[in-house]
Amino acid sequence: MAYKLDLQEIKDKFKFETSIRHNPKLPVEILPYNTKFKDTQFNFREVIGEFLRLVGQKKMSSEANPEQLVEAVLSTIEFENVSQKNEFKQMIKTLFIDENNQLFLFHPQTLYYINTVENENKKLAEFLYAVLWSGKGNWNISDKKMQIEDLMSSLIFSALPELQDSNGQSKKYAVLLPEVSALFSTDFEWLTTKQDLFTQQFEKLLSYYYFFYITQMSRRNETLFTKSEKGIIPIYFTFEEEERLSKTRVSYEYGWKNIERSINRMFSHVNFLKMLNISVEVEERVYSYHEIAEIIRNLSAEEIDAIEQVINDVIEQYQEGLSDVKWSELNLNSEQYELSVLNKLSLLFQMIDYQFINSFRSKPYNEYKAWFIHFCQKSFLKSRGRSGKMLILDTDYLLFLTKVIIKDEPKIRLKKLFEEFEIRGIIYDRDTQVSIIEYFEKLNLLEKKSDSGDAIYVKAFL
């Protein structure tokens, strides 16, 4: 596997010769964010529509306009008088248009007609399509013979703009966690067999896998070049039905607090990974830190020396190019790798992160991560007073993910259920497990063969 670092390429892309500019555009990107966060632009519902259109290689011939849709339905019907027409119009609006003047999602195909207005939501959909769908073939809702059971719904469908085939190429993003993509594929395929559940809850599935992918990638990046056999490292969640949450809990120490640092350094990692991948000869590929380390460990001494010389030059010129930074105050972590070249790379990463935090460039550094943190605050991250911010799974999410795990089985061992949550990146401490068990008992979802934990089952439910 060929790997090299080209000093001139790095200097050109990062503008070393003029004024250093970070986050250069590459043929394959790593994350979809920019450094100008605006919370008004974020709308995950818009992401859903664009994601499914990408999966089906479809596009709308025009935006789905609720008013025009209602008028199109009315034009197909003959009324005896204006009063009758107005009453029918009001009935359509009540049944099919929601409080935000959007088409009510009553059938899987209606998901195609969610307008994606903001460009940032479109970019996020393209990112999720790249990293979760990961090159699989097209999938169309209409191919699955999902039923339209009533006349009113049929009238709405006949009035919707016709979907067109799309051959457009979406932006390319690196798939750094194929194991997450594989899990998504399994859960997605099952969900498509449940028409109503798919319509109502697909947003939950995509939303969680977005969180899952970004947090796992961020965590893995923090280990840099350290050898690791571990795959998914689950994150501690609490449950909204719990009354007592404190900083002494395992779920606090190893929940959001544990991953916040890696999320905070997201922009530094993106720039470092880009720097290390600029000269990669295989196009449309981004190597992870672990892959780069393994390649270097298998190179000859002469090849390693050549790479180390380039890194020394990059360090020197990067330092010179950012003269506003007080480099003398940088406190370096001690050497930790068996190869000098990997320690030099670690030094370069620390420099990139340090200069962002200790210069006017802290603003883009913080705004880049804000896209994801804002999403977390809208979904899983809640403030619990003096206990600070904690990752909390609400009852709807718990029940939905439990359904996804059980799938078509009549029941699942409680122990196995918790193991499946861990496979999907969620782990609970003992107190949270007790709270979840009590909640399941309240809903009459538990079946006990004995008092042993291994003999407790969670029954499937609608």
C-alpha cells in the first residue's frame, strides 16, 4: 500500500507561501460542516427528504407546495357549490397539512416530498448518504409495494409533483467507520418492512446513526496512532425516567463529559487528516490515523526517514507561517510511540490544535463543531442542573431502538438487549438499567422465567 507525504502539495493546499489557510477543499471530504454556524439553518427533517431521494436516485421536478397541492386535488373533483368545495378544502388541510404548513407524513412516499431548502441540510444528507449508505445500490420506496389504502390519500398522491430520476453525483465523503455503515444497513432494511413505523420513525433511525457515526469517529481520532483492537466503544447514556442523576454516576463520567473533548477537537483532526492525506496516490480515499500508522510501521528505514524529513519541514514552516502564536507556551505531551516519526506526527497535531485555541482562529474552530453540538442539544444532550450536561435517551427513543433490535423475533433476553445496545454504541450503568427494567415492567413488556437476569425476556410490541 503506497503512502507518501509531499511537502509541496501540503504547502500549496494550506497556502504556506502566503497566509496559512486551513480546511482546504479535497476531492473526498471528511465532514460536511463549515466554520460559519447558524442555528436557523439546521432542520433535520430537511435532511430526511434529501437522504431518501439520494438513496433512490430521485429528485423532485418542483418543490412540494401545500397550497398548490390542495388546489390540484380540488381541480380533479366536481362540486355542487362553493360551500361544499370550501368544506372539502378545509378537510384536506386538516388531514394532510400540518401546523407548519408542510405535507403531513402519512405514507413512506411522502418522505420524498420533504423540501430541503437550506444548503447545509443538503450537505449533511449527502454526508450521511456517503458514510451510511456507503455505495450500496439504489433503493426506492415505490419498489416495496407499500399500500395506499384510502381514496383521500390516493387523491393526494395523484396531485404530488412527479419524481424524476437523478443521475447527479453527490459530494464524496470518506467512509472511516464501515462497521457503523453495516449496522445501519441491517436496521434500515428491517425498518423498510414496517410501513407505518418507517414513515413515523425513520427520522429517529437516521438521527441516531448520525450521532453514532460522529461520536465514534471523534473518539477513534483521539487515539491517533495507538494500536487498538477495539471496534465500537459504547458511550454511557441515562434514561429520562430516572429521578436521581449526579456527577458521581459512571454515566456522567463516561457519557458526554468523556466524549466532549474529542468533539471539541473535531476541526483540528479534520485539518490534520487532510494534511496527511493530501499526497495519497489512491484517489477517492482517506486513510485513518490507524491505517497510516500501520503503513508506516511496515515501511523500510529509508522510507520512514523520508517521511520524517517532510514532517520536520512541515512543522518548521507551519510554525513560521503562524507568527501570531506564542509557540514557546505550547506544553507538549511526552513521546508515546515506538517510532520517532509517529511522535513527530503527534507533535504536528498538537501544534494544529494549540494554534486554533490560542489565536483569533478559535472562532472558526468553535463554530465548526457547533453544527454537531447543536444537533446533540436538540436530540440527546440535556442539562440536568448541577449535574451538568448528560446524554439522555427518552422513552420514545428507548422503545424505538428496542423494536429495531428485537426486529421480528417474539422476544429477546434482557441481557442480549443490553448487549445489542452496546453494539450500537449505547451503554447503561447499573442504575439506568434498573430504571429501564422498571419502565418495561410498567408497560408489561417483561417475561420472567425466574429471578435470574439471564431468564428475563423483553417481549416484542407494536
